[in-house]
Amino acid sequence: MKAAIQLLILVVAFSPLTFGKQYLPYAPELSSLHDTVPRSAGNITSTVFMLRSDFSSPLYDLFAIHERAIQVCDKDTKLDGCDVRLKNNYSYTTLSNKLVETLKHLCSSKIRTDFYVKIDDDLIMPQSTLDNILEKMSTTKCQVGGGIAVDYPYYWPVGQLYVFKRKMMDDICAKLPEFKVELTSEDITIGSIWNSTNTEMFCSLDVPKNHWHKSYKDHRVSIQY
Ligand SMILES: *[C@@H]1O[C@H](CO)[C@@H](O)[C@H](O)[C@H]1NC(C)=O
Ligand SMILES: *[C@@H]1O[C@H](CO)[C@@H](O)[C@H](O)[C@H]1NC(C)=O
Ligand SMILES: *[C@@H]1O[C@H](CO)[C@@H](O)[C@H](O)[C@H]1NC(C)=O
């Protein structure tokens, strides 16, 4: 961790996804996700997963939230720490297929959790913030949380973090056997699986604005990459 604290990495990287996109307005009851006091997620159960690849950020283990995540790896990856090995190899352009195989894997498990959370390998978010999101979402009727973009025939989550509830997982598992991957973008693909523009289904979180994954700063650490 000491090395991590001394780390200052500067690589300019802009994602085209950040600009010019329309989002659903943030749900007011979910607007204060930045409580500094850690809150327990109580008895809420969640499955946090992360798609790891040979192009994963080498910094992924700096981010505490990832210690709890299931690391989903390709069949022949040489990465350490994989919790799930899929049956195939994937590349950046086949992440949608990787997501679908991952979801099928989760569907095949007998264990269902209250929430499913997909995080990017370079997301920077404290565990307490995720716990707050789950706790607050558990009090609402929405099935899906994230930064919700509205520029497709269905709403979709901007990739770095999205959350869905057990009922949505059951719906996904019912749809997957018939589902055909048509898009390369993994987050637009999950949107097409959800296939909804019902605003009551979505909790729009301020993920894109406040948990953007390219920089992190506190009183001891400053990381940009
Ligand atoms: C947590 O436990 C309480 C009772 O102890 C129960 O009413 C509530 O439904 C539980 N919440 C979840 C998300 O399981
Ligand atoms: C995965 O890639 C390796 C080479 O890295 C190859 O030998 C192997 O056959 C591939 N497996 C599948 C299932 O495509
Ligand atoms: C989404 O649902 C509509 C009907 O509401 C259907 O016409 C469309 O084919 C569905 N799209 C996908 C990707 O499943």
C-alpha cells in the first residue's frame, strides 16, 4: 500500500463516452452517496463482479472495492487472482459476449443475492459508497442503478458501475438462452437485455459525475491515469 500511496501516474485518457451524453436526472433520494461515515450494508447480500482481461488495469488492486469482487477471467488468461474462468477467450471487442457468458455463469449458480453489481477494473470507489448505494436502492422500487444513458431505444448504464436487483437477475436468466449478442459495447448490451425505458425501473446514480474512474484524490493520494 505504501507504493500505492506514493503513486502518481499521469496518462491522459479521455473516453468518448463521457462527452455529449444525455443522462436521466439523478434520483433525489439517492443524491447523497458521499457520506463520509462508513455505513454497514446490513443484511443486504450482493454479488460484485468484474470482467478482467489481459488489458485490465494493472492498478486494479489499489481499489479496495475490488477485493470483494468476483474476478471473471478468460479461459487462458495468465492473470492471477481469477475467481471464475470462463469457457472462452475474449478481447476488448467481444466484451459483450464475455458479459453474457458471465451472466450465464451467475444464473447457473443456485445462490441468489439481493443485488448484482458490475464494476470496471479501473473504477475508484470506496466500499462504503457502494454499501450506501445498495442500502438506499434497497428502499426503492427500482430494479437497476447506474449512470443511465437514454440515447438508445432502451436505457443503458454507463459502464463503470451498474447495479441490478435479484428480480432483474431472474428476468435476465430467463431471457439469456434466446439472447443474441449484436453489439460490441458491453454496457449497451446489458441495456438491451434489460430492454426498458420505464423510468420507475431505474435509479439514476451520480456515478458518471462523481465516480469517474480516471482520477482519485484525497489528503494522501493523488492518482490520475
Ligand atoms: C434484513 O433483516 C430484516 C429483519 O432482520 C428483514 O426485515 C429485512 O427484509 C432484511 N433485508 C434484506 C434485504 O434481506
Ligand atoms: C484461448 O487462447 C489460447 C491462446 O492464448 C488458445 O490456445 C486456446 O485454444 C483458446 N481457447 C479457446 C477456448 O478459444
Ligand atoms: C425490446 O422490447 C421490444 C418490445 O417492447 C421488442 O420489440 C424488442 O425487440 C426488444 N429488444 C430487444 C433487444 O430485446
